[in-house]
Amino acid sequence: MAYDAGVAQRVREAMQDIAGVVERKMFGGLAFMVYGNMCVGVVREELMVRVGPEQYEYVLNLPYARKMDFTGKPLKGFIYVAAPGFSSDTDLIKWIETGYAFVRTLPKK
């Protein structure tokens, strides 16, 4: 699997001021880790967001969001967002903030 380099660049630029961000190839795409915890990523042309278990059901009801079913079995707490759901920079930042809000609650690795 590959990832859309343009989407990855947009995420990279949006996260440039967040401390502890490291890029890592993961899930067949590119993940953006914050102090060792996966926050968001890019798989093909979709955004992958770690929303956590508490926000999971709520977020799945938002437009363009769906379960992350990387292995055929949904990974609870992680979602995919289709490209139209983050076509604007405002929408992209909102999704990144959603992932970052959850990851900030986790211990650093």
C-alpha cells in the first residue's frame, strides 16, 4: 500500500508546531507519532485518525468517517476519513486536533 504524498505534506505542515512529532511507515501508509503514540496517518488518499474509545462511536457518525478495518476487523479507537472530509485545511486541522486531543492523554513512550 502507498500513501498520497500530497496529503502527507499537508499533515506534516499542519503538525509542524506540535512537539514530539515523528513520522513512521505504519499500517501500509505513513503515521505521525506524538511522543511514540500514533496520532494521525495517511493510507492511500485517506486520513487515519486515532480518536480513542470514548469518542469512537460519536466520530463514526460524522460525515466521511468510517471504521478503520485495516485487517478486515475494525480497530476500535481508530477511524479512516475519506478525502472529501478533509479537503479544506480547516477540516484537516480539526481531524488532527481530534487525534492530538486523545494522544495527549496517553503516556509518552
